[in-house]
Amino acid sequence: MSDMINLTIDGKQIEVKKGTTILEAAKKASIDIPTLCFLKEINEIGACRMCLVEVEGRRGFVTSCIEKVQEGMVVKTNTKELTEARKIVLDLILSNHQRDCLTCVRNKNCELQKLAEEFGVTGVLYNGKIQSHEKDEKSVSIVRNFNKCVLCGRCVATCKKVQGIGAIDFVNRGFESCVSTVEGKSLADVNCVLCGQCIEACPVGALTEKDSTEVVWEKLRDNDTYVVVQTAPAVRVALGEEFGMEIGTNVTGKMIASLKRLGFDRVFDTNTGADFTIMEEGTEFIDRLNNGGVLPMITSCSPGWINYCEKNYPDQLEHLSSCKSPHTMFGALIKSYFAEINNLDPSKIFVVSVMPCVAKKYEITRDDMSGTGYQDVDAVITTRELARMIKQARIDFKSLEEETFDDPMGEATGAGAIFGTTGGVMEAALRTVAEVVTGDKLENLDFDDVRGKEGIKKARIELAGKEIKVAVASGLANAKKIMDEVRAGTADYQFVEIMACPGGCIMGGGQPIHSSKERAEIDIRKKRADALYSVDERSVIRKSHENPILKKIYKDFLGNPGGHRAHELLHTTFNKQDKYKLINL
């Protein structure tokens, strides 16, 4: 029996595999069927009814995102009746939607707005009661505004299926139906880990990052404050997307130029902080390996992952590396070493981190993030927030001439750059650990076994006659699989990298948001990852331990990696968190 199906869509003869949906078949024929709730391989439930089509011989309309093709099927996607039906669907969604589009952070990047424009919906026929739920702004990272929610279920499916958490779900029925949390609590009081993947999934403005741009503007305009900014590796390969540039374009030089135009006193590279992370983490791993320490050692760079581990695996915290993440390490060095050599008062230094991650906003508020006596990092803005600041300043981003990071702490390695993609922390660490352990120069710096977009990757590495087994997981549903092995005592790995976001920081919750159509048709993850690997390949120095500024700071200021002063500034502790916080009534 043939596995291929022949059908006709809008007069085109098409052959597709058995089991293909009508929506997928139409895409193969370059026929665009509108969707709203659809998110490829994550949310395919036919809830919004925008993807309705007509099938010859069937009564009524058919939902194309879940209906499978059949031999000889004849489909129409663009009849007058379908257009009217879709307009009615949009009208009903808009009837109780908070229609403040001009002041919404998703203005011009909203899938509902785009559909309304495409279908010529200029008024609302079925005026309903506009929702008036109270905004949830208690979290330091995420704002939830149900008044903009369209009940598409994309955030719910992402939280459940991709991250394996289920912090949000549908509650109530009929007109009372909504997306909420346990007992309607704030996201700050439930098992949400602040990864922000729900924001990336949301087609409208119901979920957004907590805005930090105003405090940054305030400090930039304060002549008594010395404002330093650092940028994560993943930001430079995504920021251009906010200005219409191709996905995965490396805009490092233009990004730096724009930050200097905004008025930052110094513009540094978080990749330098990543090099310090490798030195400290690599030293810690070698010590555990040689001296009977707790194995596997698990990386601690992703705050969403740390939140998850503290809430779900509090009995396994001893496996976590004690290292801070790169940007908080770097913040501590800025307020200590940099302040000292420049005769600056650290109390007057304000450190801003531009991150692809909304969980970083929470991370900087954690206890023990103040090794200097001052908060390591004072504010975190996302890639999206930086783009908004550049636009507010009327900077023509695309026409900017490229500039370079400031000295003396703008020098980083290719190893630091690949931190932004899944497997990058592991690969960077192995480059340094391999040379430190063996004393030999690595001929091949690429550890291909830990690269790629698979959710879990495993590899065996030989170091000085010892076989080291490593594992890399991205996305918290995959992290759970690894952690269940660790808890059961069946994990035979020595080193594990875990990132909260699928694909790593390049797909963080603070990155540019793309429509479900773009996500289905473009491998965004690969394009951004390839750009970071390209940065690494072109770097003169590709190993963290060979970074000259790193060597100088250890020699002149920190002492040995893993030493007393390094621990004071660059390491932290982890503690059990309650999944659900009690509310005092």
C-alpha cells in the first residue's frame, strides 16, 4: 500500500505523505491558510477556527491543522464563505479583547493584529464585555495581562510540552474560561521558573517581559552615575531581526555603536565573563574528578534551569557547579577590578546586562549576587528592550558604522561566543579542561558530538587516558529526563550542561518574537547558532584560558582560578525553593 496521498487544493494537484494535515499539504503547494492558535509540533488543536477550509463532499467547514489528507480529497481554502467565516471568528475574538494596539508592546508584531489587517476588519460587529482582569506584575521577570489573551493555548502547550512544567492552564468554562495558575496566584508564587518561553509562544501581548528600560534611561541621564553595559553572545545574532535584518545576522559592530550612541560610559562583552566562567567551572570540574567530588557536575549558567532545579530537585543541588553565570561574574569584576584600576567608586557604577533571557532579571535579585558588597548587576534588559531603546533614541541601526568593544575588558574568545547555543558551554569547557588535564595542545577544537539541535546529546571524551562521559540537555522537559537519571543513580556522566530554553540562549525568552508561520518555515535556532559558531571560527583565540585579559586579571587581582578571592566574587550557593508560595489572607 502506497504511503503517498494524492489530493487537490485550490485546483493544484498535490502528492504528500499519508498522515499529513491539510494545512501542511497546502504549505507544500505554497498555499497559505491563516492560523492563530497553531504552533507546529506544540499546539495543533484547531481551537481558533482561523484555519477552516472546505472539503468537497463534507458538510460544514473542516479544521485544516488537525484534519489528515485522504486520497482524492478536493480542498478549497479561499471561498467567499470561508472569508466571511474567518472575519466572524476575528470579530468574536476582538469583541472582548483589550484593543489598545497603539500602546501595546506587541504593536506591529501581533498575529491577531496582522490577521485583522489582512481580512480588512476595521470595526467590531459583536461588541462584548471588554475583559478587566487585574494584571499580574508581581514577578520581576514576566507580566501577565489576561485582558489581551485570545485563549489560543500556545503558552499552555509550551509550558507543558516543551518545558514540562505546567505553571499555567485553562480554567473555568464558557465565557468564564481563561488561562490562569493554581488558585489564580501570581506567576511569582507558583512553579513558574521564569524561562519566558510562554512569551515567545504568545501571538499577542498577553505575556511580556517586565520592562526595565525606564530605570536604564534614568541612569544614563544621571551625570553622577557611571553606566557600564555588557552584552550576551546570543544578543548579537538576534538584535538585527528587530530592524528587519535576516535572521541570524551577526550585528556585533552595529550593536556596540548603538550602545555608545545611547550614552553608556563603557561597552563590554559578556563573552569575557564567559571565559572566566570556563576557568572557574573547569577548575571545579577537574577538582571534583580528581578528588572524589560529587559527579556529575552540572552547569549553573541558566537561571531558568537553576530555578527549576531548586524547585524540583532540591535533593540534587550538590551536583550544581557553584559558579555564577557569566554576566554576574563580569558584573562583580566590573565593580571590583575595573573600579580599582580606574579609581571609580563602585557605589556609583551601574551595570546593565543585555540578555536574551527574562530569567536573568530575577537572577540579579538572588541572594549572594553581591560579592563586592554591591549588587553584581543592577539591571537586565532583553534583546527586545534594547531594540526599543534604540528606536526611542531615533538611531538608524542599519546605517551605523561598526565599532568595537571597549578596553580593557572587551577582549573575549571564540569559546565565550558559543556559550549562547546548546552544547556551547560544554564545548568551551572541554577545550580548556582537555588542555589543562593533558598538558597538550588540542589539534581539533570542535566537539561536534555536543553540537546540534537534539534536545539531549551525549558524548564520550578521552582525557589523559580517562574516559569522560558528558551529556547536554536543552529545554526543561529534557532536563527532567537527565535529572531523573541523576536522582535514580543511573546517570554515568561526569559533566552535564543544562539550558532552560530549547536550543539554548539563542532561543531565550527575551529574544525577538517570530510568528508561528515563521517558526514553522524557518529554522531560527540553526541560523542563530550557525552565526555564533562562525564568530568562534573567525576568532584569533578560541580557548578561554588563553584570553590575555583573563590571564592578567588572575595574575594581578584574583589569584588562582578557584582560589579564595575568586570564590568570593565569582561563586554562589543554591537553596531549595517552594514550588508554591502561601498567600496570607
